[in-house]
Amino acid sequence: MPQAITQTDLAIFVATSGHSGVDRIVNNLLPEFSSAGLRVDLLKVRNHGPSVDATLPGVRVVDLGQRHVKPCRAALVRYLRRTTPRVLLSDKDRANRTALRAIKSARVSTRCFLRLGTTVSVNLAHKGVVERWAERRSMQRYSRADGVIVPSVGAADDLARTANLDRSTIYVLPNPIVTREMTDHGSDTADPPHQWLVDNARTPVVLGCGNLTGRKDYASLLRAFAALLQYRHARLIVLGRGPDRAALVDLARDLNIERYVDFPGFVANPIPWMKKASVFAHTARWEGLGIVLVEALACGMPIVAMDCPSGPSEILKGGQFGRLITPGDVASFSRALDAALAGSVDVPVAESVQQFRTDIAARRYIETLGL
């Protein structure tokens, strides 16, 4: 008797840098989906992330045979006709456009959900006129999808306004961020991952983490830290890589603080660093949510963050779980860092991150996707 063919529940179509927030989201969702018994295909664009554990039960990596997103359309159409998963989930505008076109061409029953992880109006404001028009028009076509997923209420409201979408079709789902490692404080006894974190009690360390790009505005963090050094001895570690690294190193030298600042590069797991550092600093100009903020919150770190659109205020409950500073106010940010190091910024409680637990967030995804 021929073996019954089991339908794929979910196909995920993303193309990442390999060290982005989307990489962490996918890698945190897949084990939960696997545990729930879902059959998941990760549709792979060559030379792109995410890199995942392909040994997870029910998880399969499917090579689309292309090195860029747009040329994947034909391969995606063939995949959809051959496999017809119950749901296709894509992330970021270029992949979202390709997914919508492929679904239309394939003429299959697969439902399509799109995800965006940023505040689109602020993101578009930093682009040229033609590019802004093209991307806004592209996002208006999101109305053809079965739903759009964003990580915060602010991002949802902003997308509805910017792309003229029905707000009821936009779902706010918490990012799956908080793992057992973050809340297991028994692991705090592990060796510090950096020499400066060995004597952190004597010389406190301010920690930043993210891509070294203009969007993260680490230049403001360096200036705030330089001001902090005028009245407190401290050190600054910024984890991450990106095109602005050389300029940031030069700025640290110009500010005469290079001896107190280190850029160790990208770190796949920042949690051991967060558990040893004294305060977390977040200076992004815009976010969809701010994954590293949730990670720092879960590790019990005092937090100082620029109140940018759209995530920090939601994560920190309007300043209840950390200090929020008006974006660009370097002097106030420096004073807030000093207050945090003096113990005047409240340490968050465990309940503040429950919605971001990987199991709870995955359950919300499963319910929203109808799986």
C-alpha cells in the first residue's frame, strides 16, 4: 500500500544577513514549532541566513537554488505547486513581494502571511523619493495577504497609516526571545566572556549590542559615554559588526576614549555578556521592537534607551522597567547612564518578559497562522 503523503504545515521564506534579529527569531521559533509537531520547510536563499538546526524533527531545509531573493520567484512557484504548504510565511519587504507574486502565479490554496519587523515610516524617511514611493506602493499590496505580522502596536499602527492597510489585518505578535538560559540565573557563575567583565564591580561596564549602522546611532552612545567619563570611571563594550565600525573607532579616538571602549565584533549569543555587564544602553533611531532590549530585560539588566519608534516604550512599559530618553538627547542619556550605575534605575522583574518567552510567542504564531 503506498505511503500517505504528509502535507507541510508551514513554509518560511526569509533571506537574512546571518546575524540579524530575524535570524534569532527563526532559530527560536523552529524548536517550538517542532515540539508542537508541525512540519516546517525553511526555504533557503543561498549565501544568506538563517542557519538553523536541520536535525529538528519535522524541520526541512529546502534550497531554492538562487543567491538573491527576487530570482527565487520561479523556484518558489514550483515549490508551492509541488508541496502546497498550508501556510507560507515571509519576512522583510523584498521577500514579502516575492512571496505574494509567487502565491498568485502558483494558484494554490496556501495561505500567505507577511512579516515586517521595523517602523516603516521612519525607515522610508531615510530613503530617496523614488524608493519611498516604490516601497509604499509595494506595501499597499500587502492587502492581498491573509495577514501581516509586526512585533509592536506602534509598528502596526504605523504600517496601517503608511501603507493604507486595514488595521484589523495586522497582527501584533511578540517576538520569541526569552529562552531558559536568560532566566536561569544559575548560569551566572560562568566565566566572564571579556576581561573587562572580570572586575566589573570595580570598573562598571556599559554594554551595547546590534549592527554597527547609522540606524543604531552608536555615535550618540560614544558621545554620551565620553560625557559619563567626566565624572565616573567606566568602560564601554559594543557587540556587533557593520559598515560603521571604522567610523566609530575613529570617533572614539577623536573623543579620546579609545582606551575605555571595545568593539569585539559579532557575538552569536550576547546573554553571557549581558549577565556580567552593569547596564545596557540602547540608542537606536528607530526599531520595530528591539530584540536586544528584551534580552537585556530578561537578564535583569538596568536599561537606558532612547525612546525611539516603536518598541522601547512598549517593552519598558513607558519607563517602568528602564529609563527612556528623548532620541538625540546625548546629555540626558549620559546622566541616565550615571544614574543606572549608581543604582537609581530599577532592575526589571521576571514578569515583565513573560510574553516574549519562546514557547508563549510560538503559541501565538501558531494560533494566528491557523495551524
